[in-house]
Amino acid sequence: MSQPSSAPSAPAQAAALPGEALLRQIAANIDVMLWSWDPQSQRISYTNPAFERFWGLSAASMAGDPWQWLAQVDAGERERVRSLQTSATARTEDYRVKRPNGDIARLSQRALPMHGPSGQLLRIIHMASNITWQVDTSKQLRVEIDRRTDSEAKYRAVVENVSEGILVTANGRILYANPKALEFTDVDEETARSKPFIEFIHPDDHSMVLDNHRRRLNGEPVPERYQFRVQHGASPTRWLEISGVMFEWQGAPATLNFLSDVTLKRQAEQDMLKALTHERELSELKSRFVAVASHEFRTPLAAILSSVELLDAYGSSFPAEERRELLEQIKTAVARMSGMVEQVLLTSRLELGTFRFDAAPLLVPDWLVQMMAELEHGNRQAARISVTCDGLDAPRMADQQLLRHVVVNLLNNALKYSDPDTPVQFAVAGVGDDLQLRISDQGIGIPEADLPHLFGRFHRGTNVGNISGTGIGLNIVKECVDLHQGTIAVNSQPGQGATFTVRLRAPLA
């Protein structure tokens, strides 16, 4: 039996070759540059094809000068790379190089020292990768990030400083509100996000805003712009104008809304409408006044003219009694015209605000006696008035001038619009701190259609026929009652007379 040989058999040696060949094949086909540094000879003992393609140098060509490739390394980094080349510890360094074709590249090199069983350094394997594209991509990415960050900052600066409110809403809540939108609603950002947005809308506009919001979400037509009111707590109500579009916010459907404060605009529009309405009313009043004046002044003027013509033609032959009657007609006509002018002037004074409530102690029964005497002197029909007085023994604080205008106009109307053989009831009473006046007649009454306009200037009932009048009296009454901090009510039906009830603030003096 033969003894075993200490040397490896041929088949065993051959078996090792495929492994070495495989490693060489891998090294020859990878893109990573490989080379081996021999510490003993201070030479590069191996270079793979990737190294040779990159530098145009092989291990054999560098036999005389193993550092010649370092001439292409950036001068500031050359010593660091030389130290890496002979490093006895594993290290990785990045550095810049200039390729033979003139291109600037960046390499990432790793040194892997190989030690023997006794710890001696056998060789150093180096691997280098071209990371130029990674560095360039990283730079571009940083530039893009910086650009986008800068762009986002610019957009945010614009959004947060525009004069319009910008609001993002989804699922009935506010997701984002810029400072101007928060200012419009007078809330902070935390409060705005904590509640459904409808809670900031004026109750009277809830249904309209919700309906438009629903229609926009469903893709239905919505007014491009519409206005609504917002109100929060004790803050004043604002009018806002909104326009909105659908968009996507954080992957979910939402609405982007633009808000403008139109409170002052609305107020200006309202003021303009009021001014136009007032101007229209003045125009109508002028037309009524011209119509009333031309009619009411014509009658007394005709009476005056006819009386003067009679006196001029036959005055010397008229008996004294007839001349006295004609002169009395002239005086009556002049007094009537004077009364109408006085009423018009009084209306103007009330409109200009020159009348003031000026209360003073007044003993009402004594004042009534005096006033009824004056009324009977100027109107023969005043004898039909029946006066009662109750609870007025002590003086009351009242404005005598305003009170006179109220009583005289109401009593004259009661006499004028009722038959001469029917009574007029005038009851005056003290009720707590008020003075109550009740004037009732059995005259033609007031049609229901006229009641809403009864106290308007130059308004006359549709059933007055040929009864003279200017339509100013009841307007004066209403203005005087308001100045005296009182109220007036009327109860009437056509053909059944009318009852006016007035309550005036008149506490005990």
C-alpha cells in the first residue's frame, strides 16, 4: 500500500483554479476600479480593466512610478489619497480627480488591508467608484429643494399678506385660513379649525351658504360670486363676498375660497338706496303738495275775489249787514289760507328738526278750558265737542306746544269729517305717568286701504270727496306724538266714525 503524499494532488490543484479564475473573471467585468498595493515592493501589483479604462494605465506601466496616477488628483487632496494608498487600516475617502480626457470626476475609494497569520501586512486592496453622477444629482436635488423651499416661502409670504381672505374647507371644516380671513371672522386659527365653518355664518344666511357649498361639491352651477354675513360672539357683523373653486388638498376633495370684505360697499349701497328713496319720496311729496295747494288755495282765493268784486261794484249800495258778511267771508278765506301756510311751515320745521321736546309743569284742566275757548272762537262747530277730564288734578310734565298741535288737529278733523248734528267725544285722563287722549266721532270713517298711509304727508283718504283739507294735519300729529315720547292708534271703519287714542309721556310735576 503506497504512502500518502504531503503535496496536493494534481486534481486538487486543478480544483483550486476555477475559483481563482472566477474571481479574476468577476474583477475583469465589474465597473468598480480594483488595484492591489504591495507594501514590500511599494508597487501596484494588480489593476483590473475598469481601473485601466478610467486612467489609461496598467500595473505594468506604473512599474517605474507607482504614483504617477496621483498627478491627476486635486493638489489639495493628493497627500490624503497617498496616505490612504498605504493605510494599514480600513478607510474610505472621497476626492476629486482629473481624468486623462480632461473631465473632472469624483471618486470614493476604500482601502482594505490584508494581514498574514502573524499579523504582518501582506497587501492593500483598493476599490474605487465613480460617484460623480451621485454628487451632481445630490447637488441638483439640494438646489431644487432650496428652490422649492424658497418658492414656497415666497408663495406663503404672498398668501399671508394679500388683502383677500383665503380659506380652504373640507367636510364642513376650515383646514386653512390666512391672516386676512381670520381678521374678517375675528377669530384665531385654533378657534377657526375647532368648529364647523357654518358656525361663523350669520344665522339668516346659513341655508344659502350651505346650499351653495353643497352644489359646488356636487359639481352643480354656483354663482361665481355671492355675499353673506359673518358674525362671531360680540364682534360686529361683516358682509363678505366669496368666490370658490374645487381642488385637492392632501389627497381629498376640498374648496379653495377667496373672501373680500364688502361691508363698506354694502353700507354705501344702502345709503344710496335710502337717498334715492328719500329723493323719490320728496318728489312725490312735491307733486302732492302742488296738487293740494292748487286745489285748496284756489277755493279761498275765489271766495276773496268774488267778495272784493261785489264790494267794488255794489259796495256803496249794499246794506251794512251784507257788507259785513262779505268782509267776514274774506277774513275766513284769508284765515284758511293762513292756516294752510302755517301747517306747511310747521311740517318743514318738524322735518328740519327745529322742534324740541320741552316739558314744563302743566295743569291740564285749566289748559283745556283755554284751548277749547280758542277753538270755539275759530270754529263754530266746536260746540259739538263734549270734553271729560279724569285724574288730572295735579300738574303734569308736558310740552304745551306739542300737545296743542295734537289736540287741535285731531279735533278739527273730527268736526270736519262728521255731520254737523253728531257729537264729538274728547276724553282726557291721567294714566300712571301717561296722559291719555281719546277723540271719537261718528263721521265718514277711514277705509282700510288708507290706514297704512294715514300719517303720511299730503295723504288724504280716498273717501273724503269734496271736503277741504291739505293732508298735513295727521302727519303733524304723528311727529308731535313721537317728540312727546308717545304713541297713537286709530280704530275706524268706513261710515262708522273714527277713534284716535294718544298716550303721551307726562309724569306728575
